[in-house]
Amino acid sequence: CRLFPLPDLVFFPHNVLPLHIFEPRYRRMTEDALAGDGFVTMVRQSPPTHGGLDAMGSPPIEMIGCLGKIIQHERTQDGRYFFLLAGLKRVRLHRELATDKPYRVAEAEIIEDAGTEEPEEPRRLELIKRFRSTFESQGTIDSEFAALLESAVPLGVLADILANALSFSPDLKQSLLAETHVKRRVESLLQVIGRMN
């Protein structure tokens, strides 16, 4: 997969990320993606103390990222790109591959959510209640988010959308991205929202 590492960005499935591409190596990555399957994998650059996957001379990156697909793009006259990336799936990176491309490429596997057979409604109601109590008082829930909270999206999807939208540390977001068990991800998110009160 094509890798787009950024230092403090953790991107979740089921969300859309606007990106401005200006570095030559990532312009090439975008060109290759648009000429092929449209896939780009967002991955956070690891802090030096975290370890992670690295290539010779390149900053280390986290082992868990988010596979996305370019759903809309615009190319400027000077060769820059603006595009929207739709998050599709968590991926686990296994190893970087030798390549003649100017950007990094890795072997990866898609990770599916676990624990999806468990009853969702009690945790969904608790998550929505906690989210509303924290953010409605601040007047920060817009109509689109309010509609989402009333919809029947799967619990894992709801947790990813809320985790992506909330402002907390990249380390905390990365831990939520790495948690593939829906129940544990929701419990962690509930604790985080509870501490924001």
C-alpha cells in the first residue's frame, strides 16, 4: 500500500479527510493512486520513543493505519493536488517494501472489527448520552452530527466517527485506532469523554 505518514494525524475509517498535496513525492503518490486503485494509507509518524515500522533513513511510523480511497480531487496548474480521502478500513503494516517510488510503500493486511456479534444497543445509548451531555451544553453538536446520533449506524462505525471528531491527543487517538474490539474501543471512548466533563 502507498503510505502517507504525518506526524500528529490519526485518521479513522468511516470519515473523510481533506488533504492538500504539495511535496513532489506525494504528488507522485497521488498521481499513481489516481492512475490505479485510488488507495492511500494514512499512518501516523511515531514519536521516537514509540518504536514502530521504519525504513532506512525514514522516520518510524505506527503499525496500524487507515486505508483510504480518493473520492474527489482537483489538480492545480502548478501540479499540487487537493483531494478528499474516504477512510475505509484499519490496516496493520507488516514491512516496508523496497521500491523505486519516491514515497514509502508497505505490505499490509486489512483488520476487521471484532466483537460485532455482541448486543450493541446498551453501549450505543450510553455513548450517545455521554457525548450529548458533554457537547450539547457547549453548543458544539451541529445538525449533521445530531442526525448521525439518531441513525442506526453500527456501533463500531459510530465510535470511529466520534473518535475522529473529538480533540484529544494523537497518542490516545492512535490507541483507539489500534483497538479492533468494538466493546473495548467504546469503553475507552466513554472514559475519554467522561474525563472531558
